[in-house]
Amino acid sequence: SQELEQSPQSLIVQEGKNLTINCTSSKTLYGLYWYKQKYGEGLIFLMMLQKGGEEKSHEKITAKLDEKKQQSSLHITASQPSHAGIYLCGAAMEYGNKLVFGAGTILRVKS
Amino acid sequence: DTEVTQTPKHLVMGMTNKKSLKCEQHMGHRAMYWYKQKAKKPPELMFVYSYEKLSINESVPSRFSPECPNSSLLNLHLHALQPEDSALYLCASSQDISVGYEQYFGPGTRLTVT
């Protein structure tokens, strides 16, 4: 969706390296969701952010939402082959849990 | 348990066929969603049900007909589809339709229209 810009489009990292994926909107986000998808499969929920400045972590993945609630980043520390997949940010930009997704970031981790 | 199940896993149908996709959740969620995902594209919302009532229809063609018989079940009836309707159809559910409730997705049904 052009309402939600996600970058980079793809990423190849060496195992053990850190990486960051960004998600930017021109509109205020009421909720920002991060998902992971393996090709042809369902989406796995990672994290949800709602408040400006909010930061959440789960295992080696940290997600942040900026103060203006227009940009979010997903940071993976010490990447592993199990982190490989497609990362999607989804945003609720109006009342109601109607999600618009970014184009996705394909992550490959080389061991 | 955050499981959403979808059947069938794969479906091949002709343009004159009628078929249905099924989605089920037992998490007590009151909002359920259908998304369509074309190859190498992000999911796009089709329909949203809240408390078993259709809340959002994203201008989806009438050859797609959703149904929510009860709070745990969501169907998508398909009739006279076109080859361009071939896609991964994803079902999701959340506790409520309001923002702030995470949506849990099923594994999807891979639909091929011949």
C-alpha cells in the first residue's frame, strides 16, 4: 500500500548481524502491527504498538513507534536462520481494526 | 491458544463452480476478517464481521459472498470466479473490531481458478 511505505524491500544478512526494518506513514497511526510470514503461509503476529514512543521486545526482536505515531521500526539483534521470512507492517489508520499493510520486507539470513 | 483454522488448504475450481472456504476460531473473538493476498503482494482486506454482523465490505465483487453463521465460524462462498481471483485467502480474528486488539491469522486457503 502506498499509504504505508516499508523499507528495505529485501535484506540479506550474515547470521549474527543486527538489522532494522522501517515502516512509514504520512498519516497518524492508530495502531501499528508487525507480522512475519513464510511464503504461502499465514501471518504470525509479532507485536502491536499504539502509543507514541512505545517500545516492545520479544526475544531478539524489538519494535518501536515514534512520538508522532507515523513511523515504526523493527530491530532484530543477532539474527538467526529462523528469523528468515517476510516481515509485514500493518496499520490501523482510522477508527476500527481495518488494517492496511506495507509491501513487506524479505529477510534472508546467511549462515 | 491463538489458533485460527482454515479449510481447505488448497482449492482448484472452474469458473462455473460454486465452492466455500471455511474459517474457525475458538478464542471467543467477536471480530472476524477475510483478506486476499496475491503472489508477492501484501494482504488486502475484503470483509469484516463484528458480532456476527457484516461491518465492512471493501467493495468486493458479488461473486464473493461472506457468511458468519455463529461467533466461531466464518465462511466465504465463491461463485463464478475469474482466473484473476486466484490467490491466498486468509482469515483472521480479533477480540474486538476496535483498534488495539491484535488480529490472529489462519494458515490460508490457496485458491486456483481455472
